[in-house]
Amino acid sequence: MKLFLSGKDMKKINIMRGNFSTGSIEIKNFTDNDFTNANLTFEIFERDIGFKVNYENGVPIVHINLGLTLRLSEVEDEKGPIKENIEFFVVSEDALKAVEKKAKTVMAEGLEIMRENQLDVADFYTILSNAGRAKFLKFLDGLEDKEDYLNHIVFKAAVDVSTK
């Protein structure tokens, strides 16, 4: 055994892998026209994830496109939890951008865990190999430590958030 991953760490990695069907995303201390310093919890109803690989100067670039369909499920402001008619709240563009930013941050944290520990839990090795085995093997051959390939891959994430 190389490393014991907590449930919280696995959640971060699973968002990057797209290996979840439900869950939630919490935005803390959110302020916009409707909320002041509120904690918003969104329930994930659907997710769609796609990976695209291309190479620039022999370096693999992995594009991760994550689509999330959410519903606002809990709101807690300075006065406490709001329990009435949450499903009728119109989620602002600022709130959707906050969810997008949170999802990207969680994915970056998951990637950092994998890079620090040389653990490819998300199986990017297979994704890269399937996208172009010859280019991937050439990339690996150029590395001093082939086990450390995650630290030499460029990851780019796009998150598309919509509400239900």
C-alpha cells in the first residue's frame, strides 16, 4: 500500500474522473444581490465528463470538460437556515460562476494529491495511451522518471454549470 486516501481526498479525485452520479457542492460565504454571506449547497443531479488529448511540442495536454446539472438544496445565511421555497430561488450567474470555480479548485486539489504521491487513480495513463499510443510512449521515453509522468502533463479544465 502506497497511501491511504481519505473519503474527502477521493471525492476530489472522483470529480476529476467523473466517477460520481450524485453528490453536492457547497459554496461558503457567498454574496450577491440575493444573498449576503450565505452558505449555498447545490445537489448534483447529472454530470457529463469528456476528455480530449492533444500534444504541443511533445507534451500531452489533457482537456477535461465537466458538465454539471444542479439544484439549490440548502441556503444558510447569517440568521440561520432558510427552509421555505428554496426550489423557487433563481440562481444568479455569480452563483453559477462560484460553483464552476469551486469545481475547478476541487479538481486541482485532486490532481495535486495524485501528482505528489505518483498515484494515477484517475487512470490518465490509459486515457493518454488510447488517444495516441506512439506519441504517449515517445513522451514517456523523454522523461527521467517515467513513474512521475503526471507532473509533466498539462491539464486544462472547463466546467459548464446549469440548474434544474
